[in-house]
Amino acid sequence: MGLQSDKKTLQGNVQPWRCDLCGEPFAPGLDAICIRCGRLCCPEHRVTEGRPGTPGLCAECAAAASRPGDEGQ
């Protein structure tokens, strides 16, 4: 029974991350880090290509990448 209470304590100590674009809390994960600028992004502001859980871009970097002439920024 002691194991279950320890498990609950560990799960209770996990702090949510906050989106750098909107400030909303979300569950941590490596796919939340923009591979271009390093911002933390909630699922609404994250643009991933391929499978869920793969690293991608934040919404701002994805928008900048889709505009012609902004590749070097």
C-alpha cells in the first residue's frame, strides 16, 4: 500500500508547462519545444510534421517559414 501513496505523490509533483505564446498550462513533452527558436508551445500553438510526439515548430516560426524571404530570420 505504501507504493501506491508514493506513486500518487510523484504524480502530484509534476508541474505543467506554460505556453510561451498564450500562457496556458499544458502537459510537458519534448514535442512541445520549438526546434527553431526553443519556445515552449501548447498543442494549439504547435506545428508538427509527421507523427504526434515528434518535434516541430511553434506557430510563429511555422508562419515565418511559410512566408517567402524570411528563411534567414
